[in-house]
Amino acid sequence: MTTEPIQIYQAPMQGFTDFSYRKVIFETFGGIDKYFIPYLSYGKGHEIKKSQMREVLPENNLQMPVVPQVLFSDQTELFDLISILVDSGYPEINLNLGCPYPMATNRGRGAAWLEKPEALNELLQQLFRNNFPVRFSVKMRAGMTSDHDCKAIFDVLNQFPILEIIFHPRTAGQMYEGKANPLLFTEAVSLVKHPLVYNGDLSSAVHFQELKTMLPEQNKWMIGRGLLVNPALAAQLKGEVFDSKIVRKKLKEFHEHLLESYSARLQGDSHILMRMNQFWTFFSESFENPHKAMKLVKKSSSLLKYNAAIVEIFRSF
């Protein structure tokens, strides 16, 4: 079993782990070694959404160890996005080879690269010839529809000085259904020359121990939905112990600071409530009766009613 300290990464989740969320979890709970910023990409008219540009502004990521991610379909897109991030001073950029959503894969982005090892090899040759002053990591799935796709991709990645590979042992076709397959990760360990980060379904301390039993030498882990449900999870996995009263107090503090942050930068009750409703789709699972908690949140038609609902949730659930 490895004696190296474990490292926990926060997964980039579009619409959830924005800069307000990252700042609040960093200040309230901590325990996270790298915060991955949801991908930067081009939209219609070869333009980047203002919301995505706000995510990578250095002033929105102060003090935190953050890593921006890029989603791209070709060399031109990739190099343009890298140049933006290099100009912003980022020392590491993550290449997204795992996004499973059709809106990305149908445009040749994300997990679509897993079926194009030759094209990826050519792209990476051009990338590393360019000598950008930054290091590159990769986030990938096992394949588009076949979990054998990753083997050819590993062969390609092994040829280049990749910092590390974050491997989610699911296919894109699975989306988030079923379970990630840690046996695929075990196989990847024997095929990959670079450091590997385990990503997929790490939702609790119990599940973490199960994975550690299967992967005793593994010390780098990425968590997505598990942190959205329980923002204390990273700190807990690193050995910090909270009694139930402290956890409840810190969860309340976490929620209050997040609401304050959204209220300061979003206009109108409807925008704030929409963002908080999205937040509660996962956060409600921290409570004994998540269905009732979520129902109270959804019924709130104003911030006044929302705040009353939150008081009731923390008091009763």
C-alpha cells in the first residue's frame, strides 16, 4: 500500500463548480489539492461565452490551486484556447478527452477523440512542437462506446510528456449510468507511463475505502458529484473528523456564503433561485429527507420564501 499522502481533485462540472462554488468550498472545508475549472470552448460564431471567460479570470481564482480545462475539435481551436490561458498565467492546462455529451462529441470534441488515435497523435505532435510555456494533463474516459478505445489512446499519450492522466473508467455512451469500472483502471495502471488519477463514483468514505482496497497504490483521486452532495468529503477522506453538529453548522455556513456570493453577482430573485435550485439537486442528498428538502426549495417563488424554506430544512431535516 502506498505511503504517499492522498491528493483530492475537484472535478470540473459545467453549471455547478463555478468560481463562486470553488471559492466557498475552498474557504469553508478545503481538503482539495486541485480545483479544475469547467471547460473553455468555442460556441457559435467562433466565440467564447462570457460566462466561460469569467471562470478563467485570474481574479476569480485567487489563492486556490486551479487548473483550467479546454474542449476542442481541432488544432486551431486548441491553440487559440491555450493562448488565452497562457496569457492569463496558468501553469497547467487540462485537455478534455472525456466529455460524453452529444453536443460536444457530435462536433468532434471531448470523448469523440477516443475514436481518433491517429488524429490525436498528430495533434499532440504539433502541440508539443509549439513549446507552449505550460504543462498539459488529460482527462479521459474509457472510450466512446467501447471500453477498449482507451488502449490505443494510452499508446498515443505514452509518447508525450503529459503531466498526468485523469481516467474515468466509463464509456461516453454510458454517460453517468451504471457504475464506473475500477478494473479498467487497474488495467490502465499497467498500460500507462504517466501518473494516473482515479475519477468516477467516489461518493463516500465507505466507497473510498472499497476503492483503496482494490487500488492500494493509488493516491490521486478526482471527485465530482460526491463533493456536490457532501462538500466536507475531501477533508474527511484526508482524516479530518467532524461530529454531526459541526458538520451541520459548516454545511449551513457553506450554504450561506454561496447564497451571498450568487446574490452579489446575479440580478433578480429568479436568477438566484435558479442557481440555488441547481445546487440543491445534489446538496439535498446531505439531509435525512432529500426529497422533502428539494420539494421545499422548488416551491420557493421568492428569496424571502426560499430563506424560510432553508431555515425549515436545517431545523427539521
